[in-house]
Amino acid sequence: MVKIDLINSLEKISSEIPNRILKLQGFILKKNQKEQLEIIIFRGYSSSTTHPIEIDSEKKVIALKYTITNFKLYKAPLTETEENFIRGNQNSVFFLNQKNWI
């Protein structure tokens, strides 16, 4: 079984669809405590609103062990209304299919 880097794979798809924002929500397990994790992927780049991330493309974005539990896709640019929300999913491979970004 081939192990993929989920975030890196989503960044590659995101770079090809610049008018979409993907929000990943989950947690990092530290000392048997769950810490909220939120990562935003836009135009091929990741940014975390909750934890420091690695900006070197040769390294994993999050060095810690994490679990993503929810994915939400939005139209860019974001506005204060919910009109930007396109779809959500909890399946980690759903957004690896580029057709699901449309």
C-alpha cells in the first residue's frame, strides 16, 4: 500500500484551481490531549490558523501526528456570507479527486 501525503496532494490540486479554498479541520494528539487543528489550502499553499507549519515544500506541512476529520470547500474570495460554501465531506480521499473541487 502506497502512503500519500494528503496535504501535499491537496496543495497540488489547489494550485490548479485558484478560485477554491479548502479548509481542513481535525486535531493533533499531544500528551494524550487533543488540540484543535485547522489548515487552509489556497492556490497551492497551506496555512494553519492553529499551529506552526513547515513552509519547505520538501517537508511535511505538519510535523506532528494529526487527524483530519472534516473538509470544507469554498469559492474564493471568502465573504462574510455562507454563499461561498460549496460542499463538505469527512472522507479523507474525497477531495483528492479534482472533479470534487468544481
